[in-house]
Amino acid sequence: MYVTAVELVDFRSYEQVQLSLNPGVTVLVGRNGQGKTNVVEAIGYLATLGSHRVASDQPLIRHGASSAVVRAAVERTGRRLLLEIEIVPGKSNRARINKSPLPRPRDLLGALRTVVFAPEDLMLVRGDPEARRSFLDELMMLRTPRLAGVKADYDRTLKQRNALLKSAAATRGSFDVATLAIWNDHLVQLGSELLHERLTLAADLRAPVQEAYADLAPAAGEARLDYRASWTGGSPLAAPLTRDSIAAELRDALAAVERDELQRGVTLVGPHRDDLVLLLGDHPAKGYASHGESWSIVLALRLASFDLLRADGDDPVLILDDVFAELDTTRRERLAEMVAGAEQVIVTAAVADDIPRALSGDRFTVEAGHIRAGEPEGRRLV
């Protein structure tokens, strides 16, 4: 899988720009603030319907514009797809494949798959559990796009249940027992499916994370990960981890905290409060790992993600957004060697010398929102 062309309209700093790409390595070089990251952010948005830099869509719209368009031509197993998303803050985004409108934007998921390495990844180690949950959910939906619907339905159910609990708390416990039971059923049904998929994914990641970390930092110990549910007090879930067994535990957990929930007006257990705990040896990486060790752990997570997606049938597009400036020489060289064989690698850097020789390829200079392309000549999307 690889992107052959990308076009941006009113996206970030670009009023309109087109860029042609080839398989192999493409390097975008430019000083900070010139627009190079905007290009790879747009490609990543087409794959995940989200930005790796910001949580909302509004910052993606060029100042003075009401919407933005990102489109890309993608070659995948001999097929050519034209993907397009129109980003309209405050309204429903609109997506198309080969110029045909899709019923929902999330129907675009799976048509393009990317793995993005970026400075923001350090929050996977140092940040709150939400960052790690989002990492799992994004990878889960890239592997199995239908789970985007499960996650959306869970989020809606959680919002409705919280509204009911908040109302009960405001009225000091006066609430409709039958209505709460209905939302409990929905939360258990959707939550158990979501949790089962996350646990399966965490299990699939364990070995490749360990292997990638050992390759990146062979003398720095062992990297591990452990999924912890919100109601177990940090202990693993009881076996067997079937959907039915998880649903039973979640239902029991909801019953156990019902009094507290009615007093506080919020759902206290469920996948929205779980954590993917990253470990270095027997110690939590958060607060223990050094800067270099933290970077090695997040790189191992991304490399493991790439391996899982590749095992599903084709290489995802690898995006390395300004990561080499964050790494020492040894980690730069090891990372470059590990990703150089991917079908397509897109690299951004402020300084060309930061890019290891293993990642030589097509080069573009980005300056003040203009992209100066080299050979070969660009192909248009039409």
C-alpha cells in the first residue's frame, strides 16, 4: 500500500497544494513552521479520521475558511483508490471513495492504513491513560474498521448513562431504576466487546514490543505492557477472558459501585477508565524510564503496530514526523534500518543531516507553505 498523490485544500497553512509520491522513501525537509508536518498530518487523518497533533478538527481549517478537503490517490494490491474527506467543524464530515459519497465518514477507515511516529508519542509513556487507550483504539480500528462503530456506540451510551447519573446526583438519588438498568445493559454489551478486542490486541502486541525494544535498546532491559481494567485494582482480569466472562465481571463491577455513581453522577468503571500500563522491567515506565528509554518504548509500540498491520496483508504507510531530532545517533540508525524496507516511508525533518543514509529517497523542500518538488515529475489526482 502506498500513496501516489495527495491534495490539500484549506488544510492548515495550505490554501491548495498537490504533491506526488512514489513507493519507497520520501523526505520533506523544512524549518519548523513551514508546513511539512501539515502534509503528513493530512495523510494520517485520511487513515484514522483524527490528527496526531490536536484533539479537535477546528485547528485543521485554514484561517478564514469554513472547511478543509484532504484527498489522496492510493495504490493497494493493484487497485487505485481516490480517497477524500471534507472536514467541517461543528457538522458531520463528508467522505468519498472514487468520488462516490460514503454513508458515514468512518466507512473510510481501512482504505488507507498508516503508522505515525511523532514527538507527541512521548505522551504514550508520560501522559495520562487516555493517550494509551487512544493508541489501542486507533490501532484496533485500523485492523478491524467495524469496531469504530462499537466504540462510537459505547461513547454515546456512556454519555447517556452519565447524564442519567448526573441527574440522579442532582436530585439526591431520585432516578428511574428501569432506565438505569437499560443503560447498564447497553454499557455491558458494548463495553465487553470493546474490552475483549483491546485485551486481544494487547496480547498480540506483547511479543513484537519486546522484540522491537530489544533491537532499539539491547542493553536497556525489557519492555513489557499490561492491560489493567478499571475495576480490578491493578490485577489481571480473571481467566477465561471470553466476552461473556468480561461482561459478567463488568456487570458485577457496575453493581458494586452503583451507590458511589449515584452520589458522584458519573460512570466509575468501564473501558473508558482502563489503562495500558507500560513497564520497563518490573517498573512502570512513567516516572521511571529515562528520556532515551521512553523514546525506545514508544518506538517499539509503533514498530509493533506496523508488524501487526503488515501481518494482515499489506504494509501500512510509515510516517516519521520530526522524530530523528529527538533521537541519539544510535537510535536513529537502528530505527532507520528497521523501517527502510517498508513499501512507503514518508519522513519530515528540519535538518536534512538528521536523516540516516538508510532512508535516502525522493526529497522535497517545504518553505513558507510551498513545496519544491524534485524528480520524478508530479502526477495529478485527476
